[in-house]
Amino acid sequence: MAGVIPPTYADVESAAARLLGHAHRTPVLTSSRVDDEVGARVFFKCENFQRMGAFKFRGAFNALSRFDDEQRRAGVVAYSSGNHAQAIALSARLLGIPATIVMPHDAPAAKVAATRGYGATVVSYDRYAEDREAIGRALAATRGLTLVPPYDHADVIAGQGTAAKELIEEVDGLDALFVCLGGGGLLSGSLLAAQALSPSTRVYGVEPAAGDDGQRSLRSGEIVHIDTPDTIADGAQTQHLGELTFAIIRREVDDIHTATDAELVDAMRVFASTLKIVVEPTGCLAFAAVRRLAPELAGQRIGVLVSGGNVDLARYAELISRPAPAR
Ligand SMILES: *Cc1c(COP(=O)(O)O)cnc(C)c1O
């Protein structure tokens, strides 16, 4: 099966070549107000400006680009209600590959519409009674479709690593890089890039406090499984890291931090008011940790991966108008 051999930095480089001219090279933003507040120089790699609104386009496009003719004809299947679904749907359309996306029957109408808008076939399932992975696997087996998982796949990890590669190539001498963490595709790809290009840069994952399985996995040395965490960071509501992602994270990461929902909302407000950008709750994880750890980061050069900006506007307005938490 493709994708099960652990990726290396060479795969991140090949992914970058495949993405050239297809993915956006997203901007790196800075703000002297943020720098003053944090007491460090902060460089934001803004994947909220990536195609379809999140870094997931990188991994999806890279994985689909590697399909052979037979796989292209038969098509791709993915299960997701979030950014991975849209990333697969858009990449498939660009590459002329039929896409089937398995989504819960109660997924937000806007997300179903966006996925259909990219030309994908949506298969819905009852999330309380059926298992999406089993449905995905059954579709793959009966129709010859190729399943592309959201994070535990070498081509997905390599694609996600291209964002950190761009940041490190653009900004010299980063002391530390903070990366949002769900299943670990973005973090493990970033670790491959940092290890190869800037080994002295410390790299940290940041996951929701309500779902600290990554931190616990790192401490215990084996993948910890949890129930779906209750957090506004819907892109990081994963129940466990992947085999491939954990192997890289365990070997390379400096540490894993957490952020509470209140800290995410706080960071979301700073993004809106100071940087003038819309960032979804999951995309705020890395910056939230930097704000909390500011005293330890004084005077350093800090990279922050802003992972995505897909949030329903009414939901966004509701979140940023919540009373500010006591700090
Ligand atoms: C998927 C996603 C994440 C988490 O990425 P993993 O590769 O699963 O760790 C973070 N932020 C956003 C916006 C996402 O869509």
C-alpha cells in the first residue's frame, strides 16, 4: 500500500516541486504590536490564505498527484467533515480525478455545499450508528477507489511539511517554531523540514487542552486514544495520533503544549484586531501557546504556523464577542 513508508525530508522537497504553481506560497506576516506584547519577534506563516483556506490543500494535492493512471480513473475516497474533505475535493477537481467524500448526515450544510461545489460526490452516514472508516474502506474495496486519510499517510505528511519549509527558507534564524496539532500531519511534516533546514530551531506541537492525547502519548511513549474532545478547535478533535506521525513526532519534537478554548478565542481576537486576519479556532492553537509562554520566549525569533481560516461567519462573530477571559 502506498503511503505507509515513513517520509523523509526528500519527500517534502518532492512535494514542494509538485505543489509549485498549484498551491499558494502563503505570506509571512509580522506585527510590531504583537512583538511588543509577546516580547519576542513573531513570524506568522498564514495558511488561512492557502487555497480552500487551510494547509490541508498541500497534503491532499501532493497525495493525489502521485496516483497512477488506474487510480486516477477509479477515483479517490476520503472521510472528513472538515478541511481535509474540501482539500481532497478541490485537488481532485484540479487533477481531473473523481472524488467521493464520506460526511456525517448532520454536517454543516455550508461544508456539504462547499464539497459538492468542488464537484465531489458526498456520501452521508449516521455518525451515531455507523463507522466512517468502515464505510470509506468498503467504498475503496468495492469501487476500487483509493482512500486518502487526513494525516497518517506519507504523501500527506510530506505535503504538509512544505509550509514550514517555506517559512524557514524565508525567515532566518528561528529559535522556535509552534505548530497546531490534531492527528499530527502538519507537525510531523514541519519536523522533517525543520530538522533538515534549521536543526537548531526548537519545534513544538500545540493541541487543545481538552484533547491532550498528543502530550500524553509523548510522555508515555505510545499512542494514547481518547474520546472525541469537547473543544471549539474542530480541526483538532482527533482521538489519537497516527502511526507514521507519532514515529516522527516522538523522535523529533521538543515538546507538546496545550491551549484552552478561552485562550483560542483570545488569540482569535488578536488576529482580528491586530493582524486583521480571520483565523479559525484550530488555527489559533500555536499562537495561543506562544502568548502563554511569552516570558520564556523573551527576545527570541518565533515562527507560528497559522493553519487555517475556515469558520462560519455567524460562529466567528459569536466566538469573538464572548467576554474576554481573566488572565
Ligand atoms: C487538520 C487541521 C489541523 C490539524 O492538523 P493535523 O495534521 O491533523 O495535526 C490544524 N488546523 C487546521 C485548520 C486543520 O484543518
